[in-house]
Amino acid sequence: MYTRFALFFLTLTTTLWSQAWASDSHDSHAESTEAFNPSEFIIHHIADAHDIHLWGEGHSAVHIPLPIIVYSDQHGLDVFMSSAFEGHGDVRTAIRPSGATYELSHGHISLAHADHGHDHDHGDHAHHGPHVYDLSITKSIFGMLLMLALMIVMFGRMAKSYRSRPGQAPTGLTNALEPMVIFLRDEIAIPNIGEKKAERFLPFLMSVFFFIFFANLLGLVPFIGGFNVTGTLGITMVLATFVFLITTLNGNKHYWGHLFWPPGVPLFVMPIIIPIEIVGMFLKPIVLMIRLTANISAGHIIILSFVSLILIFGKGGEAMAAGYGIGLFSTAFMIFMYCLELLVAFLQAFVFTLLAAIYFGEATHEAHH
């Protein structure tokens, strides 16, 4: 019974997902006679944006606007919603009551002036006027804040449940989360860091695991804007930076001694080993960042590629037999990829947390005699 329900849910979800993306492309075809470009289609859905795109293109598009927070030396701080940008295409403008005119081009906001004019060379936007510091709440940042708020609510209720039911078996949400918390403690933190020191790092390890896991699941839900939180390089860079700082600040004498003077290494090899060790210290967080970003983005790209196949072979109503054949194959493969992405959502959170725990353990372990 549960297998049938899961299969039905996956089929429905992937079908809705493909229909939503297909409808976006169809609306775009209705407004333009240009050939379908799968690269633009894929990048549009995985890239960060200043609004949450639900469905449609052009005038029929439905968006949820997000706050725009910009600062410039000339106009100071300016806060407004992204719906203030008017126009369609690569460049949209927003005229503010202060007299400032902001241009949104390919996700970048700049300050334009009428006396500078507008210079477009083959679709490339030239920045005008003073530099603008963009502190806006983009789609990825909104998804990140949404996941953080969800975690605060969930684990707040979990803690309240333990206080109100001491010594009793957990129920509801607490019962679902407790096995994962125990797994993180007993299978990741304690074996790699040690029982005495694991408690110090458990809050970070649990926070980063559940944040990555929930953010990955958010990216698999259709009809809510195509979030790609952990596929955004800036967010994974911050997570990796936290791992690097915690490892570095907690490193003991044995850790630094092993780094700058590896024991048991011949003296003539030291000039080769020491630079490698130092470079490796910085490569570890970079590898964490790239692995998480690449794997999550790759899953979305693969699913979108099969949606593109349906649109390409369909040819807007021509060659219906080929379109239906490719559609059935693509939908079946999308169900398989969706199942795989559910596994990857957990696996990437697990790998990131496991490697972070290993790095913390290396930094805090004492020398073995």
C-alpha cells in the first residue's frame, strides 16, 4: 500500500513539475517566434532571482515580489519591492520617488542616470552612475530564512515536548526527528570527535545537517518557485567558511604541529609535504562547498534537461508521435531521478556533516603515544 502511494505521489509530483515548466516555455513561445533554447530555460529555473517565479512568462507571469534593499552614496538606503521594476526582457527599470532610477539586468541592480543614456551592446548591459550595494532578499536568501524559521519552530516544539513529557516516549514530530538526532550524535559526532568533545560541536553539526537536508527537500517541491538554496554558491561558501573557522579556532598543538612539521617525515621531504598540508587546510572547505553546490544543481539540471527534450521533440504541436514518445520516456526517467534526488537530499547533508565532524576530530584529537 505504501509503495503504491509513494509511486503515485512521485508520478503526480514529477508530472506537475514538468507541466509547470512546460507551461512556462509554452507561454514564452506564444510571445516570441524564437526557437526554444534549453540552456536559457534551465539557467532561468536554477539561478537566483529577486522574485519567486511561480508560472507563466512575460505579461502572464505570476511572481511573488521580494524586498529590494540597495545603498548608494548618492541616494543612500532605498528599500522597495521587486514588483517596482517595470518592463520585460533582459533589463527592467524602477523609478523611485527620490529621483533614482534603478536597472535590474541579469540579476544585477545598478543605478542609471538619464544623462548617461543606455548603452546596450548585443544584449550586454553597461552599468551607469555610482556603485550600488545590493543587500536584497533574493530567492535563495528567502529560502534560507524560510528553512531557518522552520528549524526554529520544529526544534522548539521538540524541546518543549521533552520538557512537558520527561521520561516518556516521544510522539508526533519529536518521534520523527529523534532517530535522526540520535543518528547524528552516535554515528557521526562521537565516532569522529570523541565522546568527551562531541557535545561541543553537536549544535553546529545538527544545525548544518538539518538545514542542508530541509533546503534540499524544498528544492524538490514543485509550484513554489524552483528554490535552489544549497545549489547557490554564496550559501554553501558560508557553510564551508563556518567549518573552516571552527576547525581552525579549535585546533590544538598536535593539530598545528602535524600541519607545519609532520611527524615521521624525512627532513628532505619536509619542503614538499608542508606546503601540501597547508594548501590542504584551505582545500577541505572548498571541496565541501563545491561538492554540495555541484551535486544539488546537477540534479535539477538533469530533470530540467528531460523536460527540455519534451519541448524540443514536441516542436510546438508538430511531430506529436515523437513528442508523446519522448514525453513518456522523460516522465519515467524524471520519476527515477526524483527518487534519486530524495536520496541525494539526505546523502549530501550526511556527507557534509560527516566531513565536518572528521575535520573537527582532526583538530581536537590528542597525540597518540
